[in-house]
Amino acid sequence: MAKFLFLMLGLPGQPNAGDEQTQAYNRAWGEYMGSLAERGALESGTPLEPVAKAVSSGSVSDAKLGTPDIYGYMVVNAASLADATAIAREAPHIALGGSTIVRPCIELRR
């Protein structure tokens, strides 16, 4: 199995929202992540906080986040880029107009 980095693009999550529509969306995410874990495809992943720093050799500054922006990531195990793409298409944010960047990871020798 190869590793793939998923960068989720869309609006930031609302994990503590009280309205039923957002709670249903959050449950869909839990089910999606759970199904990936059961299949052995999910290595790690989490939503990201809505803050960022831009770090270079000469400075550190607040990074300006856009709307939409990268709001989460996952590392997924899949047999191929095509399989990883199919897994990404199952994510709940896709149905709401979000997207996912799928990047193959280079396996490093240890």
C-alpha cells in the first residue's frame, strides 16, 4: 500500500455546533473516518484550527487564510492514486462543493 496526503478544501468545520444540519454533517464525517479506519485506509487526520503562521528564514508572520481554505488533512493508505481518488470522493464535504487535493507520498528508505 502507498500513502497519500489528502488536503481538504472548503469551509472550516464546526465540531461544537448545535444545529441539527451541522450535527448531521459531523456525524457523516465520523462515519466516513470510521469506515476508512475499519478498512485500514486511515493512517491519521484531523481538522485544522483557523490560524496559521508563515515561516521563512527571515521572518514569522500570521498567514492569511482564505475562504475556502485547507481546513483538514488525512494520510490515507491505498493501492494506487486511482484508489486514493475514489476514497477522497466519498468525503462528506464533496457533496457540499468542497474538494480534496490528493498527493502521493514518496516512501523514504530508512
